[in-house]
Amino acid sequence: MAEDQIIGFRRDRIGARLICLLNVMRLARATGVRGRYLWLSDPASDHTELNDPHDFLAPDFVAAHIEVVPAVPDLSRLPNVGTAAPGMSLGGFRERLAAGERYECDTMAETVRFMDESLESADAEIHEIARSIRLAAPLARELEKARALVARAGGGAPVAIHVRRGDILDGDPWSYSSWATKYVPDEFYRAFISMSEGPVLSFSDTPAAVAHLGQGDPRILPVTRILDAGKLPQAARDLLELLLMADCERVGAPSHSAFSRAAAVAGQCRIVSLPDALPEDLRNAAYDALLERVISRQDSFFAPGDLAQTAGFAARHAVVTGRGPELIGALAGNGDFLERFPFLYKDLAVTAWASGRMQKARKLAQLGLNAPLIRHRDKPQCRQVLLVAPAGNQPEQNRLVDAQFLTLLFSGRAAEGPIIPVLARRLVRQKSESVQALLFPPRLLQAYLRPTPEGGDGAKALPLWTLRLDWAEFVRGKALLRELREWPRLWEKMKPVASGLSELEDRLAGGDRPGASDAEAMRFGFCAAILRLNGRLKRSFALLNWLEEIRPGQVLTHKRLADTCFAAGQAHGGWKWLDSAMALAPENPMLRLSGAIRAAQQGDGTRARRHLAEAEALRPDLDLTAVVRRGFIRQLP
């Protein structure tokens, strides 16, 4: 292992181990270094059935790519490649490896890729590598038999559905919370199935729930009928199920289905994230059907938890269709049901807020916060309702809302839903203190406003990525950072402000230095920030250096130059421009917090705490300071 520079390790199920191994193989091939996957073989582990990789993979494949280890290895001193990749180019990664650095990889359900790699090219590489996997002989025979059974079903290319139910329906504590990214109501699966004519392979932890949603459809083939369940150990079945799903043309699945994402990495199936990726007509018809069923046919659900999870989807559609009061009337009076599934309090509270029933919204939100079984992840939206639906005339409310907004903006999943984007639009229009600290140009508001029917009749919202763009260092977690970069795609982000960009870039490349109006400088500076976020650092530098030449001393240009330098691994330049931005805007607490985060990322605890204290002194009511302390600084020496 000493000569291996990319070390992969997972201690969980076979699918996660396989995807991590494939990532190690791709990264090693792309950089020309040695990689090795460490396979845990521990009699005391939770997955003793996985102790011998030869039970799953051919001996020569194991010898080439895997080292069996008897205990969990200590890889804590190695940087994580999945965390580093979004902020690094592939060339920069090669340079670090050439300098002798080593990395660990623990990615389990997606392709690790660098900021200058396209999703398509990285996926194509890993699919090619996946075809080189050689199974152990008994599993290879079982997979061949299963594929033959699917082929005999006829009717066209197979598709698949991944139906997650299990403990989401009735397990503790999972069923106490909503799982819109893991659970999909029956109506959306039926809509997906209607889009194809061939066999539909079903993969589920609750086969009876598939039978319920299938309503006797003979095209649905449970994978338990394709594989000899009694003949294979669970881990072997998991691997073969993953490969069978990977064979399918499309997979209808929840948006955060790690199993289906792993299948897409191992094969070339296309994930249809339900419900968002359905055609609009099918999606709307399915929403109509599930809303009507929640309101009028509650006894038609597979289980009480099935009704509860579906009601969360119904709440969003009820506002869009003007049926919010009906839904509230159908559910709000059933106290025992709401106490058992307390996440519905926040869904109904938001529905009441969007329907203009502010006192009802406050009552439901308070009941939710008081519910004994409510999970912490479901409390933020209850608090948001209480924040934006104040009781009576409270003059101090505006400053409280403004101070809380920055914390909510960077709270990740807790900012989901219509409330924070609608609030963002309002605060930008008011040029509130927090929006000024974000340095967001108010004139960009009209270019990016979007209707949000879930926020009530005629409501418009500002997509939160527009405010997070220049403060990506505050976004914690690989998944959230990936979402910021990839949704919407680069051109969709730039389109509202990119008029004349290509012509300008051509002139700059030719050595010209044209002037720019205030509006043009604002637009092209925003384009530069988008380019930096997506790894187009050379283009970003060209625009920002030009802006600094023609309009020197602009705090936002200096902040963006700092961000681009840090993204390029140029820490000295990053600090030069960030220090300059702080000098230009000495009263801005966000710049101080940015400095604290950048220092913390470099292990400079003294500098990080100094900037944190400066931010706290500038705005003591800002809870975001405490968030930065907990998330970035507290563990520093």
C-alpha cells in the first residue's frame, strides 16, 4: 500500500464498495499513478458475509486492484479526493500526485470528477472501466441466467423502478420525518411505468408495496422472481441486483436513491428522478391524483406511513391548485395521526402560510415544534413560518428576519421550500443589511426572479444559488456544493446576463481593453463568478482582471478575484485580494467570516479566530457567526 497514491475504502455494503473501487480505478488511470482498494475482512464487523472478495470477484481481478485488510485502516491523515475534486482541476490533481501527495477515496454512489471534467466524459470513463469487472464464476453464471429470464419477458428494453418503503413507513425514528428525496408516491411510479412497453424490473425493500402500487400489472417483474433468492447469500444478491438494474434502459427512482445512482455508475442506465424528471403532463396528472386520494380516499393507502409521506407531496400541489384549505381541513383535525407523523405539521404550516392563513400557519408550526417525536431536520420550516408570519405588529421583526436570513441561506437542506426564496426576493428589494453584506447587485433581481406557485398566488422567488454564488466557501458538504455547481447548468445560470460575453472574451483574448457601462460591468462580473464556480478559472481571471483595470477598487471584484485565486490553489493571491476587499468594506461581516473560513481551511487557527471575532463585533446578532465557529473553526488548534 505504501506505493499506492489513491487509496479506496468503504466498510459498508457491496454496492458502495464496488462504486468506490471503480472510482479508484478511474482516478488511477486518469493520473497515471497506482491505486488500490482496501477490502475489510473482519470477523467482528457488521458485514461478515463480505469478508472475502473472492466470493464476488474473479481472482485475477482481486489481485490487480484489491488488498484485503483485517481492520479499519487509519486514513485520517490523507485528504479526501471526493471533497477536494470540486475545487480542483484534474491537472492540479496530477501535479499534487507528482509532488508525492496521497489521497483517500470513500465515494459510494457517484463518479468523482474535477471541476474541469464534464459529467459525460467522467461517466463514460467509469462505464468503460466497469466493463472490465470480472465476477466470481458462480455469480457470473447466476447473472447470465437472470439476464436470460429478463430477455425472455420480451416487449422491448427493460426499465426498472426502485421503490423505497421499509422503515420510512413505520420504523422508528425514520417514519417520524419526511423523506421526499427517498420516498416516491405510487402515482409517480405508475406514470413512469406508463412511458414504456417492455418489462419493468422492481427493486424494493417492501415487495408487498410494489404489488399494491402495481395493481396487477403483469409487466412488473420483482427481482426476487428473477434471482434464486434461496440460493444466494444477501451480499451476492445485492451485487447481482445492482448489475441487473445497471442493464436497464431507464430507472424510475427517488432523487437520492444511492442504489440506483450506483447502478448508473456501474452501467449505463439513465436515472429518471421521480417526480421531477417526468413529462409535465404525466407529472401534473399524477399530482392531481395523489392530492385527491389524500383528501378523499385515505383508506386506499398501503399503510398509514404511506399516506403521511404522500401527504407531504400533496401539500406542495395543494397550494399550486388552490386546494390548500381542503388539504388542511382533511388532515389538521387528526391530532393522533399528526403526532405519529409530526413532519406533517411543517408541511401543513407552509401550506397555510402560502394560502394566506397566517394564524393557522403559526398554530400548526408551533404544534410541530412542540411535538415530542419531531426530528430536528423538520423544525427549520416550522421556525421559518413563525419568522415570516408574525403575530400582530412587531416593529423589531424586520431586523430579526434579516439577521436570521443569512443563517438560513447557508443552512443547506433546511432552506428548501418556498419561504426562503420568497423572503430573499423581498430582502433584495428592501436592500436589507444582510443583502448588502452579500454584495448582491439589486439590479440583477429582475433577471433571475422566477414564479413560485408553491409560495402562494402570484408569488415570485429569487433562486438561492444567485446569493450563494459569491460565498460558496460557506456551503458545507459535497452534495450541497455539487448541487450549487450543477443546478442549474452553467449556461442556464449565465443566460440572463451573458449578452455580449463571447464578443467581449474574443476582444480580451486579442489584447483589447474595452470600456463598460455600469450594467455591463455588473453582468460580466456575475458571469465571471459563475465561470469560477464551474472551474473555468482562466476565463474568470480574464474577466475579473479586465474589470479591475477599467474599474479599480471594487470590493466585489476583489472578493471574486480572491475566490478564483483560492480555487486555483493560489493562496497568496487569494489573501491579497481578500484582505483588499476587507479594507475596502471594513464594516462587512461576511468578508470577515469568509476570511475566517479560508484561514480555517488552511489550518491557521489564529487568523481564523481573529476574523471571526471581527465579524462578531461588526454584527453581534448574526447567528451565522456561531455556525461558522461550529462548522469550520472549533476543531482547530
